[in-house]
Amino acid sequence: MIFKTTAVLFQRVELGLNIHFLSAKMRIMKRLIPCLLFIFFTNVGLAQEKKWVNPIVKNYGRILELDKVDVAPDPNMEYKILIELIHDMDAPSVANFSATNVARLINLHAVGGVKPENLHVAVVIHAKATNSVVNNDAYKKRYEFDNPYIKLYEELAEAGVELVVCGQSLSMFGNKSEEVIPQVKIATSALTAISTYQLKGYAYFKWD
């Protein structure tokens, strides 16, 4: 009888403790829910406030238009920029980020106030990136995908970008000059093209 009474007491104590802990959890949840909702709606609001723009190259290289920055492009300067592209072609169904980043560079200068006539960009393409400049038939024969770079290069050319491919790489990778899309010029080599642009005062970037 004593053992039975003791067991009942323990059950009541355990039940009381469970109710106590459940009540404590409920109080904590009541306090947490407003905080979690505040964090959620704050993040949603911040996401909605972000303004993505494509001022020049409309379908590539979107950027954030920021309200306040401490260092910005000089709208009174003439910019001459040379980009060496040597990215791989491991994902041939999509344009490599390094290539689309050219569009970002142009849009970033534009949103900073640099006028298109004061922005001169040249891109020298060689090494593995060479295969990106061929027409759709040649590209599809090699990779079994449509060439995703053609539209990008068309828009870059429309924005005034000089697109140049290394003639040495073109031959070494088994491409023919007649397969190169019309927006891209063929250079003697990437080395001579890069040295020429640099001696003309172009700031140099290398993206792989």
C-alpha cells in the first residue's frame, strides 16, 4: 500500500513538473515569436529596398544601385579598361561568370555617372575561353549545347566593347576563322593585343 501511494505521488509530481516545463516553454515561445516575426519582416523589407539595375547592358551584369558610397567612379574621367579572359568552359550550357562580369563592370561605371562615350573597354579572349567566340553550329558540334555567349557578346559589342580573340589560341583549339562570330576581331596573338592596349594606357584586369 505504501509503495502504491508513493508511486502515485511520484506520478503527480512528474505530471506537475511536465506542466511546469510546458508552461515555461509556452512563455518562452510567446516572447520569441514577436522577435522572429520582427526579424523576418525586417529582412523582407531590406530585400524589397534593394534596387537592381542594368543601365547599359540590359540582360547581363545587374548591379545594386546604392544610396551612399564613399568611393565612386569619377564621372569626369575617361576610362580605358582592358580585360583578359581565360576562363574555363567546364559548364558550356551557360556563360561563365568572368565573361558576364564584363557587363557588370560596364554597368557599375555607368551607375557611378561615367558616360558611355567616356568608357572604353577592350576584352582579349584566349586559352580555354577561345571556344566561346565561335558561331552556334561550331559550338554545338563541340559541346552539344547552343552557344550562350553569342547574345552576351552581341550586347557587349552594342555597348561599345572591343572584343578580340587570340589567333594563336583559335588555331590551337581547332577553330576556323570563318567560325568566329562577327562581333569578335581576330588578333595576331593575345600577347601582342594585350601589350598594345596597355601601351595605349588601358588599365588591366585578368579574369579566369
